[in-house]
Amino acid sequence: MYRLIASDLDETLIQKDRTVCKENIEAIKKLKDLGVYFVCATGRPFFTAEGTLKELGQYDQEGQYVISFNGGAITENKGHRLLHFEGITFEQASELYKRGLKYDVCMHVYTKDTVYVYNINDDEVAYLDNRQPFTEIFDDNIDFLKDTEIVKCLYENTDNAYLRSIAAELTDITWNMDVSYSSNRYLEFNKEGVNKGAGLLRLADLLGIDHKDTIAIGDNYNDLAMIKAAGLGVGVANTVESMKPECDYITERDCDHGAVAEVIEKFILNQTE
């Protein structure tokens, strides 16, 4: 029986209106009585998932967990207890920032508790609203973060082909980093080996759960490592088309119509009746 489900947030568990639908909430709450963990797995910081955790009844709860920063951190919800953390070096972040200045991108620099954003545009402001608070910066360097732990950096542009062309030009400095794409707008840079898949397997090991007894649900390329690492890798109906062949199962429902509930019903609840 599957004992651990890890689900992406944006465009997977969360609807486009930034809320979790009733079907998903009800299905997730049924898992606790069955001894099945449901874990939010996001590229965002832990604190930005707190509203979703409250909707799910997991906020500040012992024995409930979040994988954040694309696997860069694992946190127990009770007391925000950090169990694992891996970030990039200041030198890596600084070089990505300097190189990013020449591109038509909005840049994010993530620390444990703050997201710094450079060159933000109106579309990005609208996208981040009710998802992620941020601090806008205007300098052509991030020297003020020299003594601060940095988790990751990302570039934002809604032209995915443009982001891929940038990634190709940065291989001289990102060859030893984990590079991924998310939300059809982000090019993300994590520490080498840091991704949602590694985060899922690390949490499974901490909980004593066999890797084959895990399910991962997602919609975009930063979810792919998790989908491939899990015992069952699921893409929701609105998953990026080119990624669907990599999934074991594609839901009939999309993120706005209870895709996560469909997975829980099909692979957990219907198996225990």
C-alpha cells in the first residue's frame, strides 16, 4: 500500500484562484486515519505554504511535513522544525545574478526567510499575489547577502523558449547545479542533486517508508525528478504536454477540478474498501 504522497502546490494541488478545492481537502483528510502521509512539495519557501497547510488541517501539526525550495529543505510543520537544508553558495548566486542582468528576466534570490526580487514586472506581481511575499531590490549585485545562507536563484520570463536559450548559455557556471523549469515562467537553479525527487526519497527514509510505497503528483518540469523517483509518478491533466510520457498515470481532472482527490480515491481509498 502507498504510505506517502508528495504533491506539488501551484497548478497541481492549488487551483488557479490560489485555494484548495473541497474535493482535495476532504480526500487528504481521510488519509490520516489510514496512516498515509500527505506532503506538500513546493519550489517556494516553507512559510508561503502556511495558508495551504491551514486549509488541509496540517498547520503546526506534529508528524506532518513540507518539502520546500524544490527539495532544498524538509520541515516538520510543528514549530517549523527544519530537518534538512541544502543551498547554493554565495559565489554561485552572485554569478547567476550578475549574468542575469543582461537578460530580459525578473530574478529571484531565495534565503531561508526572504525572497529578494529584481526587475519585477506587473505580470509577476500579479502571479506572486497571495502566493509569495517578496522584497524588491534594485542593486546590480547581491553583496549584502554575502554572509547569508542562500537556497536558490531563479529567472522569470513567460517565454519558455527564451528561458531555455538562457540555460544553454549558462552551462559554464551551472554544470554543477540542478537546473529545472516551473509554472511555465521560471528557470530555477538549485544546488547539484537538490530536487523534489531527492527530497521525497530523503523524507521517505526519515519516515522508514519504502521508496516503492510513495506517490508523487505534479504538473511541470521541477516536479519531474519527484515523479520519476516515486513508486507511482502522476501528472495532473494540465501537466506540460511534453512531460506526460514520463508519468505513470495522468489524471482525468486538472488542478481546478480535484486532480489530487482523483489520485487519492483511485490509488488509496478504493484499494482499502
